[in-house]
Amino acid sequence: MALAPNKTLIGITGSIGSGKSTALSIFGELGAVTISSDAIARTFTEPNSPVKGDLVNLFGTKILANDGTILRSKIAEIAFSDETKLKALNDLLHPLVRQAFLSFFESQNPNSIVAWEVPLLFETDAHTICDFTVTIYLPKEQNWERVKARGGMELADFERRTAAQMDIEKKKFLSDFVVTNDTDREGLKEQIVIIYKEIQKRIQI
């Protein structure tokens, strides 16, 4: 069910390293208002996070640096190696992220097209409030090559995070549009331009 009759919401998802953030920025270049669930979630792990106490209760003081700031990498390390902790983290953060997103969406002007990057678009049923869904696809081996090139993640961590998400083939099947991001940014943009024009055409009918 779409959120508003006078606004259009595009949900963007994909696997780790597929290029979701780049795709989001391209939608922005084409005129969409953009927002990222990951960016919202990061605000809840800032030093003044309203759920800092909840995070410490869940993961212990080992997630805190000496100055008391929250170590996101430590939370990820623990959560992705413990399904119970991961579920508890998601149960804590997802409602907060969704509410922050809804407030953002409601504040947009009528006739806006909003592109929303959501790694767990289908897993959290966020697709049910979208008008259109897009999966950014890349074979798993290429995903890992891109993640490895960025640095900061071990293969075992990548495997755990990938396993915690819905199978990419199922995401592709459930999506309105699929983009294969196996060339460069221009190749990605060419595909997104086609999708964006198609969406504009559909909402004008």
C-alpha cells in the first residue's frame, strides 16, 4: 500500500557491495529526493544516541570506546556472529529507523519522487509501502571483490552479513526493476535513467 497518493516512493535494495549507495545518488541526480536507512540507523549509534543505554544492555560495555562513544564495528562484529543478538538489534533499531523515515517522507512536497535505500527492504516488509522497488544486482563473487577493495571487512564477516539477508535471487524476483551493476558508474546510470523515465511515465498515467 503506497504511503501517499500525491508522492512516489522507490525502494532500493541489493546485496553488500552491489552499489546501492551509488544507485541512490544517481536517482538524486535525476531529480528524486534521496534518503538511506543505513544513514538513519547511524544516527542511533552517535555519542548522543537516545538508545545508547539499550545498546549497552544488549551488547555490553565492550561496544564503547574509552571516551564512551559507540563502536559500530564492535556492534556489527557481535551481531553478525550471533543470530539472537542480531534479531534483538534489528528489533530495537528498525522501528526507530522506520519512524524517522516516515517523518522525512511526510515532510516532502506533493508530487515528490523519493528514493529510499533499504538493505532489508523485503526482510522488513518495507516494500509494502513502496510504489516501486529496485534491486541492484551483482554476482556474489564480484560483490566480495568490491567490498574487499574498499577494505575494513574480512571474508568471514562478509559471508555472515550476506547470509543474514534474503537470497539475492529472491530479491530480484520480488522487485519491479533489476539493475545489473557489473560495469561502471556510467553503465549503472544508463540503466537507472531508463527505470526513472519508466516510473515517471507510469505515475503520469
